[in-house]
Amino acid sequence: MAKTERALSINNPVHPETAVQPLLILEKLLMDTMDLRWHVLHATVRADDAVSRKTLALFERMASELKVFTDRIRRRLEFWRMAGPRAEKGSQRPYLHVIDGEDLNIHEQLEALLCGYARYERNIQEARISLERSGDMESVRLCDSLMGSVERALCYLEIYLEGLALNYTDPGRLPDFPVVSVDA
């Protein structure tokens, strides 16, 4: 348990009714993160021979970063599950339906991921506001960290789309997606 989590549990005992809201928000955020990661991995699998190694590395690094955040969100959920009751299952919706499609070319895949990340960013912003209202500042910091990752991914997706639009024949001109340590 992180120091801040211990301090929160010692100084502010969590009542079951106050634990439900952050638990529900974090569960939804976890589902959205897992869904986006699945679509990024699926784009990697769907990539054809025309896709450069840099583009494949972009997808793999984005998926890896989302995996790290999935683990971090799960740790926050474990904290809230110990503090309060298990949340009820909500209605699940296909959140990234815009990405569906098996025969997308690389341009369409990048555009679909761009749209998926943009929607995911909006969901994180909404979750952050709700978590801040509930007083869960540790989860707010997690959302802030996640937002930085999403903004970076959006920038790189746009750069790769511009590279396709400019018909770069040398993928070496495209920047590598940085491997950033997001563990905390």
C-alpha cells in the first residue's frame, strides 16, 4: 500500500457509501483502458506487410503503456475494494466501436485509433472530475498521469498520419514513440 493510501485510510476512514463512487469510476476507467489496449493490439495484428517497423513499434509501445496503466488502475481498485463494498456491474457499452473493421488500411487504422484515444481522453477527464469531487486525490494523480500518456499518443498518431499524407517513403523520418516510465 502506498504511503498516501495508508494516510488516507488512517486519517479518513472510508465509509462503504463513499467508497462506491470511486470504485465505479475506476472500474469504468479500467474497462475503457483495457478496451483501448485491445484495439491497439488488434491494429498491430491487422497490420499488413506495407506497415513499417516504426509503425508496429508505435502500436506495441502504446499497448505496453496502456498495460502499465491497467495495472495501476487495478491497484487503486484493490485499495477501494478493501475500503468498501464491491460495486455493482454497470451496463457495458462498446466504447470504441469506431475502431471495428477487419479490412482497414494503415491510414484508416491510425485514424480509428486517433478517434479512440480522443474519446478515451474525454472519458478520463470526466473520471478525473468525479474522482476529485469524491476526494480521491491519489486516483486524480493517476488520471493526470494517464492524460499525459494519452496526449503523447495522440501527438504521435497525428505525426504518423501526416507522414502518410505526405507519402513518406522513408519511415526513418518518423519519430520513435518514446518509452516513458509510467510506474509510480
